[in-house]
Amino acid sequence: MSHRLLVAAAAAVALVVPGQARAQAPDDVTLLRVFLNDGTSLVSYGEPARVDDRVIFSMPTETTPNPPLHLINLPIDRVDWDRTNRYASAARLSHYVRTKAEDDYAALSNQVAFTLNQVAHTPDPARRLAIVEEARRTLADWPDNHYGYRNAEVRQMLGLLDEAIADLRAARGNGRFDLALTAFADPPTASEPLLPPPASPRESIELMMAAARAVDSPAERTSLLATVVVSIDRSKESLPPDWAAATRADAAAAIRVEDQLDRSYQALTARTMAAANRHARIADVPGLERLLLSIPNRDAALGARRPDSVAALIAEVEAKLDAARQLQLARDRWALRAPDLRRYRLAIGTPMDLFSELQVPLESIKSLAGSPPPTLTFIQRRVARILTLVSDIVPPEEMAAAHALLVSAVQLAGHSAEIRREAVLASDMTRAWDASSAAAGALMLAARARADIQSALRLPQLR
């Protein structure tokens, strides 16, 4: 019984194997479709990709064998993604049938036939059963991995192999039968009808116009419309004259509209940011809040056609609003601290004036221009006087760092005079350069301390 069934299975395989595999069609890129929610479709050169909430694909702009491509980026809410996927499945199946299906099925059939022929030369019953079961698994997996191609023939062979397996098991005295062997589900079929590829320049141009209406990026829309104009000019001899003229006029008018919108939104941004900067500089928080509320109305007056530009503008004005709030907070704190700051300004005035008298002698030490003994004595006495005065001053918190810089500058000035005296007595040029460095440091620290103190005493400004 088992031998008869195996012979029948081998014969069935031989019947469905093509006598000669046909030549394989060129493995060119399949043209797919991206369907929009309004039912129209755009041609995709290869697989479209979904990235988060966007659908990205390359659309051919001509009907030539190697057409130029335009990258299209659509929001997912404008795309019928389920239908797009169904169409892709149908297109892949059609492409597979045209190119590789017959060759793949011939290889499968030859493999199964060879396997079954092995059974006749295998004396071990267990090994015979294993060979048939392996052939059965190969057949069962094949349709799901090959778009359900030749499904009926594969089902027929599986039925014969199931009977042979049952007969082999019965011959071994094994009454167990695995029901999974007979289970065979049809793979899902792609029901979306395929559309012909664009065959004329007019069709390609109409698809580009449809894409221009669908995209949400103004730059991408303008680029597509410009490509339409170029394509019409290049192919005008093969296009209906009235249609070409009307379509070109529509595209050119749409480009002018986009350009005007760009200029209008650029002007809106410029005016709004100029006002925002003015309000922010004076910490006018209410003014910035009113300005922020006015943006949607101004956007609506322009047709709400540039959501990305408006979102960026709102973000910039909000940043100015945050800066104005910070500035007002700093000014409020400055007003509360003003009495202490004024007292410090009066107290530090004399020490800073005394240090100013050291500017010229310190410059002389710095440049190694000569420092007579009376000058060095003058520096040291002024330094001692300043240090005595600043030791009695307790700076407010805002001035602590600048006050410390001033003290360091005074001390460094005293050191420069001491080192210069040593250098003169020893005729040591190296020490003279050390004195120069100390004097330069004193001048630099004093200038920074003075600037920081003056800045803290002024009303805070927007940076």
C-alpha cells in the first residue's frame, strides 16, 4: 500500500513539473501605489516606508526606464495605509509570478520528486517514514513563503503524502496519526487590483499635480509644481495643447501663491519678532502675552497655510516671554536690594579711586619702563591704605565675587612693587619680568572687578 501511494505521489510531482523552465523576466523594480484617503493614488518607485506619522517614498516624474525620482513625504493621516499595504502585497505577488515563480516551483517539484525516489532505495522503514515526513514539511511550508503560488497543486501532493505517511505508520504498527499533517490553511490572497503604470507624460504630470496637492511641506509643494512646469515645457509636443496650457498655468499660479505666502509669513515673523524683542528688553510681560495671543489671528488671516513657520514663531515668542519674566524677576530683586547696593557703592568708591591712582605706576612696572624708589614706596603705601579700607567693608551677596577680585588686584599690585624693588637691587632681569607679570595681573583683575561692580549696580538688562 505504501509503495503504491509513494509511486502515485512521485507521479503527481512529475505531472506538475514544467517540462522546461521559462526564461526569467528581468528583476526590475516594482512600481507600487500609495493610496490617499480620497481614493486617488500616487506611484511609488519601490516600497514606501512608514516612519512614525509620515509616509516616505520616491515617485517617478517621467515614464522612461530609469526615471528621475522625487522624494515625497506625506502625513499618515492623508494616506490609506491599509489599502497601500494590500496593493503592495498584490504587486509583489504579480512581480513574483512574472519573474521567479515558475523556476521556484520547478525547483521545489524536483526536490520533492528526488526525495520520494530515495524512498524506493531505502530499506529501513523508519528512515523511509522520516524521508516522506521531511518532504511533507517542505511542501507544507512552501505556499506561505511563496505568495500561495500553485496552491492547488501543492495541496494535491500534500494529500497524497499524508496518505503515504499514514500507510507507512500503519505498516510499522504505529496507529498514532498526527492531525497536523492534514491541516493546511490557504494563505491570504491579495485582493487589491493592480493599476497600470503611467504610460504617457500627461499621466506623470497629473500624478505630480496630485502629489503637490497632498504634501504638507510648502517647499516640497513648490518643488513638485516647478517640476510640473519643466515637464510640460519639455514634453509640450506630445501633450494636448489646451490641457498643457491650462495645467501649466495652474502650476505657475500655485507657485506664485506659495511664493506670496512665503513672503507674507516671513513679514509676519519679522514684525512679530521685532515687537517681541522690544517688549522683552523692557520686561513687558503683558505686552508679550498679548503678542503671543495675536499670532493665531494673524495666521488665520493668511489662511493658516504655514503651520511649521507659525509653530516656530510661537516658540520664539514664548522664549522671549520666558526671558522677560526672568528679567522682571531680576529687576524686582534689584529694587529690593537697592539700599544695600547703594551703601556698598558709597563705601567702595574711595578704595576704587585710590586704586585708579596706581594705574600709571603699575603700567610702568608692566612695561619695564623704570620705577624710581619714590614710586615703589607710593604704590606700597596706597596698597596698604586700600586694604585697610576694604577690610572694613562687608559686601552684599551680589558683590562678593567682584569685591574679592578687587582685593586680589590690590594685593597683586603690592607684590609687583616688592618684586620690582628686589629686581632693581639685584639687577635681576628675570625678577623684573616677574614684577611685570604681577602688575599686568593687578591691572586686569582691577578692571574686571570694576566692571562687575558697575554692572551689579545698574538695573538688570536683557542679555
